[in-house]
Amino acid sequence: MSVRIHLFASLMLALAAPCLAQPEERSANDLGKVADAVSPSLVVVEFMPQFDKGESPSLPYQSWRRGGSDAEFAAVEDWDQLLQQQRPDERTGFVLGPDRVVTTDPLVNERFVKSITVRAGDRRIGAKVEGYARAQNAVFLRLAEPLPGVRPLTFATRSGSLLGITHARWDGQWLIGVSGLPTRVTVGLDRRYTRVSAPLLITDGEGAAVGLTFTGELDLDGAWRGDPAAWPSLDAAGYGKAIERLRASSDRSVLRVSLSFRSPKSGSGTPGRFSHFGGMGDDDGATEWHGSGILIEPSTVLVLAGLKPKVTARLEAITVHLGDGSESTAAFDGTLADFNGFLARLPASAEGTPKPWTRPITDLRHHLLLSAEVSVHGESRTAYFGRARMSEFVLGYRGMIHPAMESVIGGGWSRFGSNRGQALRFVFTTEGELVAAPIGRRPKVAEGTDDGPVSWLDARGHLTPFASVLDALRDRKAALDPENCPRSEADESRLAWLGVEMQAMDPDLARANGVSSLTAGGTTGALVSYVYPGSPAAKAGLQVGDILLRLHLAGQPRPFEVTLDDDHDSGMLDQIWKVLDQIPEEYFDQMPKPWGSVENAITRALTDVGFGTGFEAEVFRDGKVTDVPMVVEEGPPHFDSAAKFKSEAAGVTVRELTYEVRRYFQMTPEQPGVIVSKIERGEKAAVAGLKPFEIITQVGDTPMRSVADFEAALKAGGELRLSVKRMTEGRIVKLRMDPAGP
């Protein structure tokens, strides 16, 4: 077998554990002889990738981790790139018999593997998977025929110094590395091991095989010694049966769920002045959702949708598609406070609740696991099944241990908290216990923004131990968020408020007020420009000229930074009145409210925290920072939630004048009027010349103090004289209406 020898001659000679005896000082020539001795037992395994149903394979996260050497890392390939370059994924193989090889498990679903070939020199022989190691990241291959020119490894107990043999592609060539075993020992509560490269063949000083590892860890008790043929494994037939059992059970436990929502109220979805043209997320206005849920109890489904409170408020119907093919209408039963998901209660019990893995998840390190990759496209559910292994773990929320594996296969994580056609990964033991599920953490109000994720782990979505979620749900009252629930259409637009109008901070304003260091150079904070009488701000003593820095919300791990969009377009919006008569009717619905939206990042955050929750406003005044105690209060009706009346006959909708509208038009509470909120194209109101955002102060001699007054005036019929005010200009609009019948 022709192979270039690459020698790692630098040996670590620190104190060694008894079972990892170190080699004596040896020459490079001696190490080269060891490489020559093992060379006939090393082959290259080629996994040829392919597309399947228009999809390309994606490697699990841990396949990308850097191991003990650069050579090991270099051997890990991006399969999507391999498809473009029309070449196989190459991995080192160790010959166990004339027609038997063990190699690293690529952990790619079988549907993406076109063929497996074992190569020795210029000879290639086809191979098939014979079995999977249970506690090593390895797969056993059976060749179609014996591979000539190779020498199977013979494993025996050896005493004396040991060497580690690596075989990897580097600089375009397959190289053999020979070095002494490292002496650094890692000690845990229940295990002691030495970290090495993987895969690694361990030999004595003459190149005779002692052991093999695909985990990069050598336990000090020497359990790694011996023939890999004796490793606990699952043969191909047993693996196929385990997959079929999982397919049947997951169809009953991982269910398709459909959600229906009311359409969002016009203009109610966005902070900032251009509320009609933007959004807090593409999904905030969705009227339906299709995704997955887990049957955690016979009558309870955990729906894996991380809905924001403003979206949950519009939830109208939950349809669960059960494993037997039937449908069931479920009732909302509470949103999880710490995880992305909510509970739905079925009217009758269903079979299929998965058994959770209850031991520590770290006990499954490197073990053979099964993966169900479930995607939902509208009314279609697709599931693919394969393998998974947990090689690394990370700490998450409140010290929870997560496997370092992404929960979403082949796509990004939707801000709606759903998979929207992407495949979600569910990990099971080979016995069918649910180990981990794609249940990400729900960011706290002060953490999550639409401009960027809190962290990779939270924003991307990650696998969470299923038993940990069930443990959290044992105390339902503490586990659920009472503010994140469906609401009536009348309550949908309710908002908290401070009762102030503010000017966004900028670098010049921050320097002028001496708060550059408190506002990140003027990128955060806001200047109070008006305080509404009787508002929470007025009762707390906030004043014009105060600079609001941040809000310290109860139960939030970090303060909420006060930020506002700069109102640099407000002047342009004020000019709309000069060209209002020139705007075609078809664009009326696209006109932004000239006073902006009362829903901004601050009022949204306070609403989501919940009315009655205490907080402290951090305020800069007279050169000092003061914490002002306040309580979240529900604000009075605003434009989008104001009482309204729609006249089909006239083709006009009017609303009550609310506090922010009166403030914009400089109207006192005593002045009468209703404001035009919508004009229907081609109808009487449009023909008469009424425009959006004009104020109807009187009909005839009757002041319009409510939408009920306007409704009564239109029902009377006849030729109506409407006194209309546009900013400071007034005019009369004639509208002829037929009297309403009984």
C-alpha cells in the first residue's frame, strides 16, 4: 500500500497513568517503521453523497468540532460542497478482516448516501453497512469481496510503551501519523480518561494493535483495549427494526398541528412611525401556522410554536392531527414561560405518549441514538429517520445541559418560533425513549429584539432534554405565562403605557445633556418631551426634560434598554396634508398614520411583562441618575383599539378620538369629533371627497362626540352636511343617505 509517512516525533514525557505507559525516546526512523507496519491495515472509505427529493445532506453540529489534531479536522467535509465538486467524503478505515472494515460513522441519513466504497491503493471494493457500534462513533462495513493487499489487525494485550496512530488526508495526501500517547488526564465525578485524536489506533512500540477509539477518549481503566469486533453493537437488521419501531411510535407522539389566527387589525403590528410599511417580524401577521407538537400526556399536546403574546392573542383554533389519521380540535391550555411552546388540551385521550429518558443526558455521550427529522409543509407531514450521537454538551438556561446539536435540519429558525417546512430533529434511544426535542428557550422581554438574536443557542434553536421540560411542567402555575394567551378581538390591541412622548436620543443630544456615557454614545435612551396628565408617568413624577435610560423589570435578568426609532421622517409625514387631495383612492389604505404608532418597543415590552408588574425607570435628571418606582398599567384606548363604526352604505369607517390623536391635532378633551379611519373606493364617502384622517366635528348642527352619534346621524338619512376639519382648515362635505329601514 503506497502511502506517504508523516511522523509526529514530539513525545510528551510527563508522568503517565499506569495503563498508558509512555514510549522510550525513539528515533524518527523507529517511528517510521511502526507506520510501515500498520500501513497495510489502513484503508480509505468513500461515502458518495447524493441529492434526495431535491434536498442536500447536512452534517450534524458535532461533526464539525475540532478534535485532537488539525489532520482530524481537515478530514471533515461539507457534504453540500462535495456534491458540487462531485467527489466522495473520505474517511479512514481499519481492516478487521479480509472483507470487514470499521470506520467513523458519518451520521448522515442513508437517503443521502449513494454508495460506499473501500479503497486500498488503486483497488476499490463496494461495501455495505453491517452494524453500528453502540458506544463508539463507528460503523462496521462488509465488503462485497475480500480486498487484496491488506492485512487485518490482530488485537492482543501488550505491555510496555504505547503509540497512537492517525490516518488522515492532509495537503491533498493521505498521511500516517505516529506519536506517543498524551499524558494529560481528565478527571470527572464518574470517569477518568485521556483525550486523544479520533479515530486513533493504539499499538505497542512495534506496531502491534492494542486498541482503537472513535471517541477521542481513552478511559484509564483500559476498557478501550481489545478487538473492536467485541464492541457492543447493533447489526443492520436490528437497526432496521429499531427504525421501524420508531417510525410507528413517532407517528403517534410527534403530531402535525395546525393553528388559525384572526387577521391582525390594520396598522396594529409595528413600532415606529411607518407602522403600515414594516413589521415586528414577517410572521407576526400570519393567519395560519402548520408545525409539530409532542403528545406529552394522553390528553395534552406541547405545540412547538414560540408565539409572541401579540400573536397568541389572535389565536382562534387549534387542530391536532392524531397518529390514527383523525383530527381533534384542542383547547389552549397555557404558554410555557421559559420554553418556546404552548399546551393544547385534547377533548379525549390519545395513545402514543413517548417515554422520556430520565437519566442524565451525559450518560449517552457517544452512544448510538436514533433521530426523527420531522417537517410539516402545509397539510403534509414528512418524517425521515436515521442516527445521532451526542459528542459534546453545552450549558444553557439555568445550568441546563444540552447536547451540542442544532434542532433545525437544513434551514434557519423562523422568528415565529416554528419550523415552517424545515425539519425538526427529535432524538430517541434505540429502545424508543425520547431523549431530546427541539424546544428552544423563550427569551425574556429585555433580551429578545427584532434586530438580532440573544445568542446563537437561543436564536437558532437547540435540543433540550425532554425530561427537563416535563419536570418544569410539574408545577403548571409556575411554568406557564398568564399574559401570553388568546384574547378577544376587543382586547387584542390593548397596550401598556408610560404616558409620555419622547424624542429618540442621538450623539449630539447625548453630548448636550451630558449622558453620552450612560446612553452608549447616544444610541440608547430617550428625552421626555410631553407627559400626559393623570398618566403613570405623571403619577410617578416624571417631567419634561427627563432622560429615560432603561427599565428594570421584575423577573427579568437584565434591564430593558430604552430605544426609539428616530423620527427624522416626521416632517415629511406632516406634509401629507398638503397633497391629500392628490392621493388616489387605491392608496388610502397604505397611508401611514401621521402621529405614528403608540406601539413601540417600550409599550410592547411592558405589555408582554404583564399589567400590575412592578418595575423601576432609570431616569437622568439634573445631573443625577434616579430610579423611579412604577407599575405596568393598561393604557387608555388608542387609535387602533378605539371604538369604531363602519357604514356599508356610505363606505366609510370612523373611530373615536383617542389621546394620541387629540395630542397630534392639539384638541382638548371637550372638543367634539370622530376621525375617518377608512374610505372604501368608489362609495358615497369617497365620491363626496372625504379623506382618511380627517375629523368630522358636526353633522348638521349636531356635534359628533362619539361614533354612536355619527351612526345615528347617518341612519336619519337625507342630505347630510358634514363639518370636516383637516388640521386647521375646515370645510363642508355633503353626503346624501337614504333613511335606514326598521
